Amino acid sequence: MSRLAIIQRMLCRLTLFICIVYGLLLNVLIIGADVASPKRIVSISPVMTEILYAIGAGDYVVGATRWCNTPDAAKALPRVGDSTISIETVASLEPDVVLGLGNGESLEYSFKRWSIPATIYHSPRSVDDIFSVISQVADRVNRRASADELLSQLKIEVADIQSQTPSGSYMPNVLMIVWTPPYMSVGKRTFLSDMIRIAGGKNIMDDSDVSFPKISREIIVKRAPDVILLTSPDYQEIIAQDQVFSRTRAGQLGHMYVSPDPDIFSRAGPRFIHGLRLLRNIISRVPPPPPTPHTDRRPSLPSLHDLMLEDNDDVIPGQLP
Amino acid sequence: MIAPRYLLIFILLLCIGVFIISLLSGAVWINPLSGELSNTEALILFDIRLPRMFNAFIVGAFLSVAGAAFQGLLQNPLADPYILGVSAGSGLGAAVAIVCGLTGLGIFGIPLFAFLGALGTVFLVYGLVRASGNMSIRQFILTGVIVNAFLSAVMMGILFFSGDRMSGVIHWLLGDLSTPSIQQYPLVIIGLPASLLMWAMSHQLNLAAMGDAVAQSMGVSIHQLRRRLFVLASITTGLAVSSAGIIGFVGLIVPHCIRLLSHDDFRWLIPLSFLLGGGFLMACDTIARTVILPSELPIGLLTSFLGGPFFIWVLLRAR
């Protein structure tokens, strides 16, 4: 073998060795960067903003959407968009990571094309999903300890509420109206339906596969809700004008409530516990039905003050548990 | 080809059939042989289902009559009640009402705004065409399409900036017969005379269909006819839209259906469209509210789903 050939072979091996070492090093560096706690976080969902503040990562949030109104500190953050996100604005904030919730695969992809690390989690469809998202976010931003504390607090309270309604106890029919007009309710694969179940009620639309089904007035009468909850004060006038509601047991016994703050029942984040407390509160007020459910007396329209939630002291918008 | 009077009998029978099926089906299936109705059944039947069926019938009927009038007037088989921008105008009116939070005012909320938006748009289109000095059919259609596109953009802009209220408007734009129909009485009191007046002009419409020159030589004042019919057809369309949102294809396919089955004499076309349009929408609504119980489909989705293939068939046949 000539000397030249030996040198050639050695050079080849050396190059290969350098490539492998460099590659390994690079890999470790990238993974290392991933694991290191991000110092600049942009949140592109109001629920994500609430989660980040609740697990003590609020100081690292450098950008949020126009709708991120909770907690108060989030209102002062630079805005990166609303229903559409301005990727250029996000990039100008030089984030270590962009976090969001929802069906954001295409968004995640476009952030990655701009070399901005992004994770978009699936929107929670149950209370357990909420816990799992909080937990995943905590791992992503390195706040395991405070997240565990928050999660154990939440889980204790959920278990406490669940224990108030042992299996076999009376479960009032609950109708939740999340939009009108037309009337829209919540189907089985939503965290709201799960919350109704935990609070000891039966969501009358929990056989619907549609997440937010449009419902007819016929169904409202037929399924006979014992409790009706409107998730926003905006719907109060329309409901008050519709005679159908006064024909339900909820309308006759005055078990119609309106949430003072629409966010309580639209955000699948740590504040779900407020909504759960409210639901438990109003569901527990319904007495079991009398032995003869059919009465012939002509019902009167529920008066408007019946629709107001009486004690909403435990709901202070903007305060996290 | 079927003689119009046999077609009339056929459509009447069809309407009666649809009426009976529609009356018995829904969230609660009513057995006509059981004799007595329970309290809940009576409530659903008389207070909820019948008013809704009536609403569906009248909306379908108004849209079809307006469609027949626009098709004759613009001598264009593609014309439908929304061709002059009525849909975008009423959508804009509704969006303004929703964004301003006027949804709770019953008839003075969305319905009134939608109706005013619809009428305003047609007057705008008519004014623009008049100002251009060229009152040809082409000018009307072109102006209508452009105003429609522009107002749609304004509406989408409003919705975009209104954020979370968006989903409700989109539902409304797909059409909706489920919400309380307190607006039925104005619907009938204004809409029925408007439909009858259009029927009264059917002889002139027949002449206009032969072309402007022929019609004018027969003593028809074509501009006056056009102006009156635009206003009347827009009133019925505006009423239908303000009551049920934008329901597509009914106004397009029903008059074509009558033309294909019988002939295009407006004296028959208008009343037959009225009946068939009403029956068709009542049938679509019955499917919409029963097929995915306990929820329901948007009505516009069904009419377009059934109407789309039909329209392609018309196009192929007309070749």
C-alpha cells in the first residue's frame, strides 16, 4: 500500500470521526436548548396565558393575543394578534418558544419554517385533558414543582365536589346554552359536559357527537332540563322572550342562571374550577322531582331577576386559584 | 311537459304529503293513531313545530317567487333572489345588529337590520345603474355582483374585528329556521301582497321575456316594470332573509323546476313556484331537524347540497 493511500484512508476516517462528533455535539446542544427553561415565551391562546401565569411562568411571557385578559398582568403584554397571529410580530419578540392551544398543526408548521420553536397543544375535551395540558406545559417551560402544587390543589377540589354526589344520587338534567341565536349547547366531547357530570348533573345533550350542537326548541321541551345555564349575560334578553323556557321545570322553579362572565365557561384552563364550583352550587339547589311530575297549571314567564346568579362571590374574574 | 293545472294538483298533493310528514316528525315522533296527545306533545306540536313549518313554507315560497321574478326580469337563468346583492346587504345589516349587541330586541334587532340592509342594497344598485346612464340587463347584473362582493367584504371585515361573536353570524349566514319566529306576522302582511302584485304583473313579464324591443312595442314600459318588480322582489327576499338568514338555491332551482316540468308562462310560474318553493323548504327543514338528532343541521347546507347537483343537471340539459 502506498503512503498516499494510507494518508487518504486516514483523512477519510478523520473526516468521518469529526462529522460524527460534530453531529452528536450538535444534537446534544439542540436537545439541551430544548430542555433548558425558555426565558422568552409567546402565548397565542388566552387559556395558555392563564396556564403560564398559574404555574408561575408569567414573568417569562413576552407576548400574548388581544384576548389574553387574565390575569391583569397579561393585559399589558405586547399583542401578537387575535384570531390570526402575525408571525412577523412574534418573530420580532425573539421568543425561545411559542405556546398555544387548539387545532394548530398548520400554525406550528409555519412557525417552524421561520425557525421559531412552537408547540400547539390539543384543546382539552375533558377535565383530565386540562390537567394533562397543564402538566405538559409545565414540563415544556420547566415549572414542574409549582404545576404539581396547582394540580394537586385542583384535583383535591374536584374530588371534593365529586364526593358530594355519590353514585346513585339524583342527577338533575342540565341544559347549558353557549350561544344564541340559534341556540347552541355542548356535546359529550367537551370539557363543559365533563364539568356538568362532575358537578352531579346530567348534560341533556351528552348524546351529541357535535361539540357545540345547534339545538331545537323541541329538544329543549322534550329533554326537560331542571337547570338552565347561560354562559354569557348577552343571551339573557333572548331567553327571557322565549316562552319555551318557562315550560321547562327549570323555568317553572326558577332554576335559570346566567354566568356574569362569559370567560368562565369558555376557557379550558386552571380557572375551570370556578365554573365547576358555580355548577355544583346551582345543581345542588335543585330538589328531586315530586312524585307527580305532570302539572296542568299554566306556567308564567320566569322573571328576569330569576336569571341573575345570586351569589357570585366565589367568582372573581381575573383571580387564579 | 305537463299541463300546468295537473302540475298544480301534483304540487298541492306533494305539499300536503310534506306537511303531514313534517308535522309528525322531529324530536318527538307523534303517532297519529294513538289518539290523545300528552301535554309535552301538544306544546311541541302547536307552539313550536307548526309555527316553524309555517315559517319554512313562507320563506321558501317568497324566495322562489322572487327568484322567478329576477330570472324573468334579468333574462338570465343564473339569476336568483340574491343576484343584486340582497344577501350581502342583509348579511351586513345582521352583522351590524349582532356586533352592536342588538340581538335581544326581537323583530327590531337582527330582522329589521337585515331587511333594511337588503332593501338599501337594491336601491343602491338601482341608483348606481341609473347614474351610469345605461339601464341594460348586463349593467344590472354586473353592478349587483360587484356591490355584492364589496358589501360581503365589509361584512367579513366587521366580523373579523368583532372577534368572538363571529360564529353566530356564520350560523345565520347559513340560514336558520330554528329560532323563535315572532316575525311571522309582518312576514305575511307585507310579503303576501308583494307576491300577489308580482303575480298581477305576470302578463307584462311574459312580454318582457321576449326582449326589451318587443315588450316596448307591445306597450310595456320596461323601465317602470323593472323598477316595480325589483322593489317587490327585494321586499319578499328581504323578509325571507330577515326571518331565516340566507338560504341558498331555493330561489334558483324552484322556478327552473317549474319551467322544466311545465312551461314558462309567468301566470303559472309565479303561483306554482310559490307552492313548490314552500313545500321544498318545508321538506328540507324536516330533514335538517331530524337527521342528526338531538342536534340539527344548518338548513342552508341541505338546500345547497340538494340544489347543487340539480343545477348541474339543468345546465347539462340546457346545452
